[in-house]
Amino acid sequence: MSATGGEISTRQDAVEKLLLQAEIADFLYREADLLDERRYSEWLGLLTEDYEYSVPLRANVAYDDLAQLEQTQEGHDICWFDEKKETVALRVEQLMTGLHWAEEPVSRVSHLVTNVRIEGVDGAEVDVSCRFLVYRNRVADETDLLVGRRKDRLRRVAGDWQLCRRRLLLDQTVLLAKNLSIIL
């Protein structure tokens, strides 16, 4: 039994999507390793010049209000972070001085990324959703777990992927961490 032209085309599309998803997942895992290993200069190289990063606040609201009120809107409301690449680069520069009061001694951090899914493809850009868990341990007994989901937009630039947009939604409405000095 031979496959029809439509079946072959569908299989090829499925294979291409799987390959793209594996490539994107590998990029996200490599990015997590760079952050965990404090290789911040290399990590900054993964960001486009027009990079945008936001972490809105979450709220406990009634079911009927979920869509509108569960999270603040970047650019309009207060967010944990609502930054461009320049501000992120300044935070990285401060971390790399070794004089950051909240990171002395430095934290031990593990970024875990899972449930990577391609949400859409638009030319050289890909919208990706995933779940994350960031574990941080400081000094002897300070431990933080930050859990949530991300919406990323990646762009192919000169044959490599770069991150041009990241929106994190933390699953906490109240942060129990003493600070957010690490890069999520």
C-alpha cells in the first residue's frame, strides 16, 4: 500500500514540527544551563536587541473575574518585572560585579523547563509555551521555589535562535522569596 501525496505532505509537516520543537526545547535547556552556571554574558547573547521581559503580579480573584483580573497587564499595571534588554543587561552587570548584596554569597540555582509546546510560527518567529520551576538555595537554609508558565517568542537570527519576548506567570500571588535577585 502506497501513501498518497496528501499523506506524505502531512507526515513531512509533522516531522518538521517535531524537529522544530526539539530544536526549540534544546535552545531553552541550553539557556537554563547558562543561567545555572552564571554564564550571564553568554546568556545575554541569546537575547535580541528588542527583547522584552515581563512578570505580572497574580491575584486571587473570583472565578467570573479570572480573565480580566487574575494578572496585571505589562505597560499598564505594576509588575514584578517589565523590562527591555538594556535594563536586564544592567541587572546582569550588577550580578557579575560580585558586590550584589542579595547574592553574597551567591545562590545555587536550577532552572527546570518542561512541557515545551510550539504555539505558532510566523516567518522567522516562533511562539512557545512551557512550564518552569526555578529552585534557589542560599547560605545554609534559605530555599525558594518559583513555579509557573512562560510564553516566549523566539526569532531566528543569522541561523541561530534568539529570545525576543518572555512573559512569565508565577503561580504564586505572594512571593515567599526574600528577593528576586536571580534571573528567572
